[in-house]
Amino acid sequence: MRTSRTIAALLAALVWTIGAGGAARAEEEAAPPPDPTRGQWDSFLDGFRDFEDGITGVQKDIEDASKIHIGAAYVEGYEWNFNRPASGINSLRSLDPDHNSGDPAAGQLSFLRPSEGWIPGFGLKLLFGRVAKRSKADWNGNGSLAVGDTFEKNSFEVQEAYLQYTLADTGTPLDGLSVKGGKWVTTAGAEVIEPWLNYNYSRSFLFGLAIPFTHTGVMASYPVTDKLTLGFAGIAGWDNVNDNNQSPSFLGNAVYNFSDQLSLAATGIYGPEQTSNIGRKRALGDIVLTVKPVEPLTLVMNYDYAQEDNASLDGGNAIWQGFSMIANYNFTDRFSMALRGEWFDDHDGARTGARQHLYEGTATLKYLITQHLYTRFELRRDSGNSKTFEEGNGGLAKGQTTIGFDVGWVFN
């Protein structure tokens, strides 16, 4: 609880300082973009919304003066598992595994600057809380997240830290070529680490079991046309800062925007991932299709297929795959619902420790209290064909049901 109070106090102090300094300045600036939460039944919150406008005013002032965009966010979440696991852990969950815990879910400070002329840009994202602890990279390359290893068992993580340079105005076909080096989030998957950027509060099995969270390496991307962008990277593997086998993996990425209503992204990763072994390779293919058939509705479909040498429970080659679909519907500018259905096949037990099929169905309601403050309520059911979900004092079940909610205050 000391960690929770400390993080909350630091973020509150930072936001109050920025907001207090910017409130008067915000009144002198041009009116901000229309706020969908103003002029409605809760107009008594308009004073608080004015305070938020002061914060965004200071963000703009800093960005205008330095080209650095500073972002801040804090999310408090809670989940209850009807299995009541004695360990306090929701089985097979990735970034939302805690049952009946009041620790802070996530706090983030971010600093982003684009390259300009011959001056490189940079990105730095500092993450705090349960999400930081659950999305750790292996910083020393020893193949495990162990107590005493740098950053690896506390509630703080350097989520991203990279330099980036984009060629512009050279008058050559190389204009638009971008090179990024450092630690950065993966291009695979339909969901991301930050809770506020996802339609659902909890993450899918695919996000936690099928793909990596981050990479450390160098990536080049190039806009081949105004619709197609290609990328290629040499990386230290899955969720490593220092390589655990001193042999690089390679990543390829393609994004094609057919229109504002349809886009397709594909990522492939190949290389050795097992500690101190360069002969055994892992391969991943990830496809994400985003469709917006009508204005209020967004559909996101994600398929993953992976295989790895000598990673199955019996020592043979392992395969895992899965498919998820998210449907998000905006009933109004403030109220939305997201439904997610998913299937995950751990064919050889490499990802969950059991040969099994997993299924989940999730319903999430979201409401914007202000333009920057939201709350969500979620109901989720997980099930499978093996008893791998903890139940009570040491028992196992074929499923678990959880309810949860979160409140987030976000200044991107």
C-alpha cells in the first residue's frame, strides 16, 4: 500500500503543479476542440474540466517551446475472481492477474520528440504499478526475471527508451525512411501494454501468451506508398534487453491502409529465443485486420501462429495459435461497449504448461466522465478443456469468471 500511495501522490503533485500553472494561461488561448462531455447533465463538473484544459494548455506550451510532448496517465483497477484463488492470482492472465487487489494498475510518464533536421528524436515511457511488474523485460539476459536483477521484480519499468531519425526534405526517394534504435514495444498484436489504449480492460490470451511485449534493437521503416509501410528490425529477441543467447532475432512488419475504414497489419519474428541456445528457433506470424463498417462500430480481428524447436512438454517441436475478435460500438460520444471472443490453442503445452484449448468471452462498458477521465466495468469468462484454473485452496477448475472495473485519468 505504501507503493500505491507514493505513486498516486507523485502523479497528483505533478498534475496539480502543471494544472495550477496553466489554468490562467488556458483562458487566454484559443478555445480547445469541442469536449463531448460538456453541456450535459453533469455540468457541475465543468470546473474540473477547466482544470484539465489548463493541463493540456501547459502540455501545448511545452511542446511548442521544445518539440517535446509530455504525457501522463494513472489507472486504478480492481478484479474479483469467483473461483477465489488462494494465491490471489487469476490463472493465465497477463497484465491483469491479481484477484482482490487494490494496488495501482498503471501510471505512466512519457516524453516524445520527433526528429528535426539533423537532430534525432526520441521516445521515453516510464511505467509504474502492476502492469509494469507484469510486462518486465529480461534486463541482464540470464533468461529469467529474478529478485536482485535490475528492474526485474519491482513495480517500475522503462517501457520504451529509443532514439529515432526520419529523413525528410532531401528531395530523394529516401524521404520518409525512419530508423529507431533502443527499447520499444512490439508491432505484433491487436492490444497494447497501456490499459487506456485498449477497448477492453483485461488483455486477451493472445496478448499474454502468443506474442512478446517489447524488443530491444534497431528497426527501419519506409512508406513505400501512401498506403503501404514496410519495416525490418534486428532485435535481442522476445522481451530481452541483453540477449539471452547472444544471437539476434529478426522482425518484419507491413501495414497497408486500404482506406479509413479498412487496414491490415502483419508482423513476422524469427530467431533463437531459448537461453544459451542458438540452434533452436522460434517463428511467429501475426495478422491484425481492422474494419470500420459504419461510423460507431470498429471490428478488430487478430490471428497468431507460432512454432518453436524443442519447446513442447515432451521435448519435441511446439506449436501455438489463436484467434480473437473485438467489436467496439460507440452508442454516444461518451458511452461505448466492447465485446471480445477468443480461442487459443497451446497444442504442445509450451506457453501454459498444459496441452489445451482456451476460450474467453469478455464484455466491457466504458463511460467518459470528462474528456480525460473514464471508467470501465467488465465481465469475463475463461474456459478450457483442461483443469488449469486455480480454484479455492489448491483446487483446479476448467474455467474462471471475473468481474472488474478501472478508472483512468489520461493526458496523452
